Amino acid sequence: MEHVNLDPKNIILYHGKVYKYILGIKKMILHIDMDAFFAAIEQRDNPALKNKPVIVSGNSERSVVSTASYEARLFGIRSAMPVFMAKQKCEQLIIVPGNMEKYQAESKKIMEIISHFSPLMEQVSIDEAYVDIRGCERLFGSPEEIALAIKNKIKKDLSLTCSVGIAPIKFLAKIASDMNKPDGLTHIKKHQVENFIFTLPIRKVSGIGQSAMKTMEILQIKTLGDVKKYPLTILTRKFGKLGQRLLELSNGIDSSRVETNYIRKSISSETTLSKDIFDFETIKQVILGRSQSVGRDLRKKNLVCENVFIKLKFSDFSQITRSKKLDAPICSSSAIFHQAIALYEKILLKKKIRLLGVGVTALKDKNTPVQMQLIQDQVRPKEQWESVDTAVDSISEKFGAGIIKKASLNNLTRRNPHGK
Ligand code: TTP
Ligand code: MG
């Protein structure tokens, strides 16, 4: 569906038709970009910096601004500006040295939050990502609702704001996220695309360098729509490959997709039990059920894990987690089960259990070139477990995940029918 005949002749002759065809694609892309990312983190962590003009940078003669808080931007301070110049623009400017480790850690948390809304996610820098949300609407609502949910979750969990752009084409989603910063939400709807492109200042299109901008001036190309005044031969002569891309974009054609490069950092499954329990045999069976569910999810995504954890919530609602780093990656349900049970057996149980969860972290692509050493099960050799997993997975796929489970699990898992 995404393959479009990009023969420039067709675009020019039939651009109206091609345009319609492109916009018929059921694609809805979100671009999420954190606001004044490094500075916002510093302002969050140090109340003395709140609502103040702050830049993050080195403090030497040669330093440049890495980012400026929105308060500092009011003075005309921008990223990449020499610090001495920033100081001239604002006397009360506060300079904070950067802490890359902290920013990376926050970035990870943000990407993890976003990844829960769609598996089609592409992280493009430390503070921005695209997600293709087609197919997620039934789960999370309209594009605006999804964007708001992402914004709210990031705000609630991390006390940071972001701006989100929504559009049916990737390059427009990025432009949209920049339009109402900070804390913005901008949706370019399908019927607005043609007009939007027509009036979009050409400097807003990424990938146009200074010398190309000069040529634009000479050719009187002020908006993306102006590009259509010229045939492809002239555009490629003047701009090389960029010429063709600009012509495509001016016709609403952006065949670039969201290239999934993000792997969720954890998979887990938990059940609130229909009654609080103490009995080991029953607990074991619940852990088995959750391990099967996690294993199935891992294998479906072609992942392996190097860390297993369990979560227990007790009758008084207190909760604990226990985790174990493994020597080698695993993905079989039995191996996950054995690790989870070993973790459970180390806990001295004093209260009845209300909720049980099993999860895995440190996920990797199964094809990562490490030696796959599945933990041997005492009862069945590894190959047999793998074939059991495959059989269980395919039956679950056909008839639903709940079809295969031990009979005694059935009465236990009714309190929360959605218990994952
Ligand atoms: P940006 O997203 O470009 O900027 P920002 O998040 O600070 O502000 P905005 O609200 O406009 O999105 O970059 C993300 C981070 O990358 C930024 O906080 C600091 C760093 N960065 C640099 O170190 N040098 C630079 O020149 C730029 C542009 C960013
Ligand atoms: Mg940003």
C-alpha cells in the first residue's frame, strides 16, 4: 500500500490523483518532542531554577548553549548560540552544567512510556520519537486522545512537558509538534494537508541547507507549495536529490514510514486472584500461568530476556518485587517459570497473596549474536520444551490465551477478568 509510483512524470501529470491516493493511506503519525528538554529537567530538579532564564551549557569562552528554558528564549537565546552572547542578551541568565547521564535516563523513561501506546515507534533523538498509531484507536481512542494520554502520562510520571504533532504524513507530524511549543498539541487533518503544504514556509522543511536556501530565494520559492511551479528537471539540476524529495512533499507524498527501532524494556503479566491465597501449590500454578503468558509475548515479538522478576501484592495491599539477572538470555516459558519460582521460594511468606505478577526485562532481539543457552529443565530436555512452547503458542493464537491452563487456575483468576 505504501508503495507509490514515484515516477516524477506521473506526479506532475497526475498529481491530483496521486495526492488523493496518498491521503487515502490509513496512516496516522504522532511526533512527540520534549520541551526545552535538558533545561526542563534541571528546572524540575532544582526549584530555584523554576520560571527562570536557564541555559544548559559549559561555562568556558568557547561554550555554546545546548538548550535554553522558555524563559531564556524570551530574551532571544537559542541552542547553539555562544554562551558569551547569551549572557549579553540576559543579565540574570543562570548557567547550569549538563548531566548527560541524567538526561539519558529520563529519555529512557519517556521512550518506555510512549512505547506502551504503539509498538510502531521510532526514536529519532534523545527527546523525540515518532509513533504510528494506526490500529491503536480501538485500544486508546482517537489520535487526539492518544496524544493527550501520552502527554498526561509523561507529565504525571516525570513532571515534564512535551509537544505532540499529529498528521497523516511523517514529515508533517514533526512540523506540527513544533507549532505550539511548549506543551502543545497540533493535529493537521487530512483535509487540511493540501492547504497546509501550499502555505508552509520552505525553511520549515528539514534538510534544506544554507546554500539551497539561497537558491530558493533566487527561484522565489517561499513556501513548499511554490516548489510545484518548477518541473523536476530544474529542481534536480538546482538541488540534486533534494529536488525530487521537495517535489514529492509538495504533492503530499512522503513515503517514509515510522521505522520501528525501539524495543520495549519489559514485558509482564499479573493476576489479581479471586481470593487471597497462601497455599504454595496454587501459587505455583498462578506463576506458571503468568510465565506462559510472558513467554508467549516474548516469543511473539522475537525477543529474549536477561532478567526475570516477580511481583507480589499482599492482602493488606503492601507489595514487593524480586528480580534476578540471568547468565544467559531465555525465552521459553519453562525457563521463565523456573526463575520466577526460585525468586518466590526465597520469600518468607507471612501474609496471604492478593496479586501475583511475573515479568521480564533486559530484552534483546532473539537474533542478537549471543549464544542462546536456554536453561535446562530437569524433566524435559530443551528441544522438547521449545516444541511445547511452539505448540502452546499456536493453540493460544488460534483459540485465545486462556485456553491452555491448569484446571485449578480457573477458579482463581475471576476477580479481575482483565488481569493480564
Ligand atoms: P531539541 O528538541 O532540539 O530542543 P529542546 O528540547 O531543548 O527544546 P524544544 O522545546 O524546542 O524542543 O533538542 C533536545 C535536546 O538536545 C536539548 O534539550 C539539548 C540537546 N541539544 C544540544 O545539546 N545542542 C543543540 O544544538 C540542540 C538543538 C539540542
Ligand atoms: Mg525538544
